[in-house]
Amino acid sequence: MDTLANLALGFSVALSPYTLMLAVIGCFIGTIIGALPGLGPSNGVAILIPISFALGLDATAALVLMTSVYYGAMYGGRISSILLNIPGDEPALMTTLDGYPMAKRGEAGNALVLSGAASFVGALLATIGLILLAPVLARVAFLFGPAEYFALYLLAFCTLGGMASNNQAKSAIAACIGLGIAMIGVDQSSGLPRLTGGNLHLYDGVDFLVAIVGLFAIAELFFFIEKHGKGSSVGVVLEKVSIPWKYIKETVPTMLRASGVGFIAGVLPGAGASLGSFLAYMTEKSIAGKDGGFGTGVPKGIAAPEAGNNAAAGGALVPMLTLGVPGSGTTAVLLALLMTLNITPGPTLFRDNPDVVWGLIASLLIANVVLLVMNVPMVKIFVKILQVPAWILLPGVTMISTTGIFALTGSYFDLLMLVGFGILGYFLRKLDVPTVPVILGILLGGNMEDALRRAMTLSDGDPTYLFSSPIAIGLWVAAIAGFVAPMFLRGILKKPDAVKD
């Protein structure tokens, strides 16, 4: 009954005309961002966060807008995957295996509508899972003390970004860079400045949003400059769009199974939508067997990864809202948004800010319906966006980013920091060092340090206190496993072409 009452509260917030307008705008913008190859949900959310602050949006409105962009980008990633064989983002990679062959034989419209339906099912079931699981996990989180939280943060560092790099050493280096940046500023315990170099602008530390926008959006511009301004826009012609009821009916079991697999992958810290998409595809391929035709343009090969990655996107919100630990790179950016709004994600969020969290959940349900209705009749409009030359698109994104940051902080020094983080992001990506652990280190470094200090204070400096409970020990084991497992799994996950064998 409490859940129904809370959900009614959420809908009372989400159904206001203002919130509905933000959800529709977020879905539209997110779909466009997802359709553009290379941007993806992380970049889209990072670019729009400064704009939301510049517009003076409150916590609920800003979160609804950003999560609508998040869900919209997960939908939009399939458009370029199916039509151009270019994934809009990593989770859409598996969709190319059957989506593009289906488009080549003249069924591009059917493939796009089917993928939209699968995305709807995956995201809807994930949101229902969020409704049922999040309050339970929030109550469990009250059992966490400083030792458990330290182990939880360690788990996030060991898993998030592990699949994004060629080796775990680079992920560890990236996390250390982020932790080092988080240490910049005045130490709250001693009152002494750390790593500031005597610069007064750094006494308050490094702003989350400056780092995020720089590492994502500005770094992307530098890669564009490196290519001498040569874009990759491609003309696309989509003849007919209709609803393939036959394909939808025969793939309903696939959507349901893939949604379950994807949601579980999303709840695991660090797994994210990429793993959810891969596992969903491989599960259906193994069920179908050699005669399933996966990789040749079968409808199940589209329905499985699309339901899986959208379910994982919803599942990733569970640990972010209940534990304050992001389940993916995009939820790490959303975590920065909440922290900037002085809202602390974790078990107290459901108690102290029920209107925010339940308004968000209700808005996700509404956004799913909006995206389904929007993506079928308007898919030709979204395809047109793929024809925008990159020399127009990326400078425009940069202008929005810098204007938003300056409107938020009013500091020229932050603009210099923005460029500095853009350069850092450029070189990290050139070296194949993932940027998500850097962001995570900046976001959680202070909290992790506080948890460690509290643990050492309670135990009089005894390090064994960090292993003093079954929950802490379990998290330590999971952290070690999460760090080691990608070394064995990467060979499989890194080569999606092998799925065709």
C-alpha cells in the first residue's frame, strides 16, 4: 500500500503540465542525441546539465529532464545502428548485427518500429522493477556503516569502466586520477589546502559539472579538430514506416527474457547497458541455436539487445538512487546532478525527498509511453538529423556547453578548467584510458575518504574494522571479483563479430 501511495504522489508531480512538457522535450532531444553516432547518453546528459541550471530548474524538474534524455538516447541509439551500421553508442552495438542486414533487404522501417517496441518493453519492465526493488534496497542500506560504504565505493571503482578499457591497469589509473582531483581543495578535517598550488579558485575544489562537460563534450570537439573538420554525415532515405505486428507478436517472449537479463545486469554496479545488451543477445542466440539465423537479420536479433539495453538503463538507476553508487557512466553523471542540487542519493532519499524520487519514477513511466508514441510516426524526422554536417553540429554543442557552464558559475577560471579537462579527456581516450572512472573518482572520492576516516575513528585506527561485517566482506569479495572478471571476459565482449560465427 505504501508503494501505491508513493506512486500516486509521484504521478501528482509528474502529471503537472510543466513536468510533462520537460519529459516530452527530454525524450525528443535524447532521441536525437542517441541517433547521432558517438555522442550517446552520457554526453547528452552532461551537455544539458549546465543548461538545466541556467534555466533555474528545481531538483524534480532537472532530474525529470535529464532522465528523459537518458531514456530517449537509449531509444535513439538504434537508428544509426540499423540504417548506417554505426552504433549511436556502445549498448546499440549488438543491434547492428541483425538490424543492418534487415535494413539492407528493404525492411528498415520494420526494424526501427520493432526496436522501438522492444525498447518500450525493456524500459517499462525495468521501471516496474525499480518501483518494487528500490524501496526494499533502500531499507537494506540503513544497515550500512562506514566500513560497508567504503567497501561499496571500492566495488564501484573496481567494476565501473572495467569493460571500457583494454586492461584493468588503465581503469585503475583513471580511478586514481579522479581520486586525486577529488582531493583538491581545503581538507574539511584539518582546514589546510591540498593540491591547490596556492590558487584561490581551487580552494572550493573542482566542480563536478566542469569536469564532466570537459571530459565528454569538449574532448569530443578535439577529436573532431583532429579529423580536420571532416564529418561523417550520411544521407539516409527511409521509404516506408509501418507497424510489423507479426514480428512484434513472435518476439514478445524474447523481449520479456531480455528485459529480465538486462535489468539484472543494470542493477550490478558497473555492468551497465552494454553488458545487458550483450547478455540478452547471447541468451537468445543460445536458445535459438544454430538454426536461429542470428546475424542475418532476424527480428529476435533486434528485439533482444534493444529490450536488454533499455532494461539495463532502468536497472542502473536502482543502485544510484538507493545506495548513491552509479550503475553506469550516465547514472554517474546523474549522480553529479543530484549532488550539485544538494540532494544526497541513498537510503534517506526516499524518506527525505519522496516527491523527487517518486516524481522521477512516475515520469519514467510517462516518458516510456511518450517515446513509443514519438518514435513510430517521427522516425523520419530523427533520420534527417543524421544528415546534419559535423562541422555545424559539434561547434554548436561546444557553444552550448561553454555558455551553460559560464551561466552556472560565472567564472572565467572554470572555462579554462573546462578546456583543461577537455584536453585531459582527449589524451586519455587516445591512450585508451576510460574516462568514466575519472568521473567516478571525482564524484565519490570525498565520500569514500569520509567513510574511511569515520571507520578509522570508530576503530581507533584498526584496519581490520573494514572487514568487520558480513556485508563488508561480501562487498570486498565482489569488488575483487569485479576487478578480475573483465580480464577473462573481455576477449568475448570485445569482439561482437564473433557472435556471427
